[in-house]
Amino acid sequence: MKEFKILAVVAFFTLVTYWGVEPFAHSQMHKHVESNNFSYDGKADIEEASKAIEVAKNITDANKKAKVLDAANKKLADKKAFWAEVSQVSKLKGNAAAGEASFAACMACHNGSGANMGGVIPPKLDNAGSLYDKNYLIALIKDPAMASNVDHKYDNTMMHPMGTVKTMITAPQQIADVVEFIKTKKVVKLTPQVAFEDACGRCHANRYGNLTQLGTTPKFKTEQEALTHRVKVLDEQDKIKAYMGKLPPDLSIIDRARSANFMETFIQDPQSQLPGTSMPRVGLSKDGYAMVQAYLEKTGDPSKEARHALGPWVIVFFIIFTMLAYLWKKSQWKDLH
Ligand code: HEC
Ligand code: HEC
């Protein structure tokens, strides 16, 4: 009976730690950010701009305060106007056939030639209809810097590398048409790895997935070839570093390092988790994120499937082992009683 009491006490404290203390510590160390469920309506961006006004109001130097407050008020008005326009375009009925012609303008840059453009290689758009959210695509074509919430990096003298799209496709109906074309275009070949390469791979390497910013690293016959390739990768990374201010981290095992809530909300709006970060918002759809997440899980925890498959067998083994041990004990003690 005593053993059972000890077991109960140990079990009690273990469970309190597991379900009580640990989650509490986590909630204190990492703030919980509300997910927007992969819908993009600008609410978070507008809230962020409103907070900047509150901060500006606390500046003591009157001259500086007036200037910063002016800029902050203007930013808030810009954000509100921008997302209201996105919502208007979103209500229009797009015509896919009419949008195909405009899509040719996108292909001028997104042609898969692998040429770096202002810091990164434009991603392939074969699967964009399934990877990205509709509202986000509208916003991106209207103004890439605003859509991905990195407009603070661009003033009049510097342009987002996709910035010229603003002057190419301007009429609301034209935007609705091209987005309808992208959304209804047949998906070419969407696997978790392709999703990662399209959405994240131009910036992030994944060593365990054998990916650099130049794609899958091939097998080389000679060391010279391998080194030539390595130099190309380093050159590409230098351009990304210059564009982003730092080299984006390798994402091989990020799935283990960060919680599911962090990953999801960081990708929807990096500023919500790391204010001031240079990583742009990636306007993934729910399905697009699930694909990317599956890839990160695979490279971060490659033995997960095997482990889960093995689990039930380990339990069966222990049940049989316990029964045998019990029978053995009985047979040993039989004569002593
Ligand atoms: C002037 C070249 C150029 C044109 C034209 C252009 N893009 Fe881009 N696009 C880029 C570059 C460069 C990036 C990568 C930007 C970055 O990572 O910061 C990009 C990124 C994207 C992304 C990924 C966005 C994200 O959040 O990850 C999508 C989707 C996209 N473009 C769609 C389009 C569509 C649709 C069109 C046509 C309506 C278009 N682009 C026209 C250069 C261009
Ligand atoms: C245009 C480049 C770019 C793209 C595209 C991009 N990232 Fe990033 N990412 C960055 C940069 C730059 C950082 C470093 C941010 C910092 O430290 O401020 C970063 C950091 C991160 C981090 C680390 C955050 C931390 O814990 O410090 C994660 C996780 C991440 N990115 C995930 C993704 C995923 C997943 C995708 C694709 C869906 C993606 N990123 C697409 C540029 C990019």
C-alpha cells in the first residue's frame, strides 16, 4: 500500500510540472500572438501603426515630437487607405482570361532564370495560387512593400525589388483579373519541398534538406566543381545579406527550436514577434503554410514517423515483459511462502 502512495505523490507532482509549471513558464518567456488564420486584412498593420502614435506622444522634445507624430499619423492614414482599397479590389469579380495577359508582366521577373534581382531571386509562381492568400496577392500587386509590411525600409529614393509592378498593373479590375488567373491556374507540382523553395528558399537555406538559396545542391564529380558551386552560393548569400541586413538563418531544425504559435504568427507577420525585423511578411494561405510546415517538420525531425510507428510495439513489449516478470517472481517466491 505504501508503494502506491509514493507512486501517487510522484505522479501528482510530475503532472503538475508537465501541465502547469512548464506551460506557464513558456507563456511568460514567449508572448502569445493571436493568429490571423492566414487571412490578410491589414488589421495587425493598422494596430501596429496606432501603437507607434502612442509611443510618439511620449517624446519629451517638443520639436522632435511634432515631427515623429506627424509621420506616425500619416503612416496610420496610409495603412488604413491601403487595406481599404485591397478590400475593394477583393470584392470585384475577376476574369481569369483577361488576367492572363497581365500575368506576362509578372513573368518578366518570375521566369525561373535564377537571376538575382535587387537582393533575391524572384520565386517561381507555378504554385502561387495555392501557396498565397487571395487578399495578400491583391495587396502585393498594389504595393509589395506595404503588403509584406516592410514599407518602413523604403523611402522615395529606394525601391522594393518588385516595386515596378505598381506602375505596370494599376486598375482595380486589372488586379482582380490577374489574381483570378493565378488563383485558378492549374497547380504544377506542389510538394512540401517545392512549397518551401517557392516561399522561403530564396532567403533561407535548409542544410538537412540539401538546399541552399540556389536550390538543391547537386552531386559533383570533382572538387573543383564543388568549390565553384560553393562560391556561387556565397556570392548569392552576400547579395541577400546586403538586401536584408543579415543572412537569414538556416531553417533545418527551426521546427524544434520554435513553438507552433511562434512559427505560424511569425510568418503571417514577422513584426508581431520581432519588431523591426527585416523579414517580410509571407502571405501564405492555410494550405500553403501546412505544406511549408510539413517540410520543416521533415528536416527538423526526420525520424518522427519511424518513432511513432515504433511506439505501439515498445508498449506491447513492455506489457509482455511485465507479465513475464510477474510470473517469474511468482515462481521464485512460491516455495518460500
Ligand atoms: C520587377 C520584377 C518583378 C515583377 C514585375 C513582379 N515581381 Fe513578384 N517578386 C519580385 C521579387 C524580386 C520578389 C522577391 C521579393 C522579396 O523577397 O523581398 C518577388 C516576390 C513575389 C512573391 C512572393 C511574395 C512573398 O510574400 O513571399 C509573389 C507571390 C510575387 N512576387 C508575385 C508577383 C505577381 C503576381 C506579379 C505580377 C502581377 C509580380 N510578382 C511581378 C520581382 C517581381
Ligand atoms: C525575403 C527574405 C525572406 C523570406 C522570403 C523568408 N524569410 Fe525568414 N527571415 C528572413 C530574415 C532576414 C530573417 C532574420 C530576421 C531577424 O533576425 O531579424 C528571417 C528569420 C526567420 C526565422 C527566425 C526567427 C527567429 O526566431 O529569430 C524564421 C523561423 C523564419 N525566418 C521563417 C521563414 C519561413 C518559414 C519562410 C517561408 C514561409 C521565410 N522565413 C521566408 C528573411 C526571409
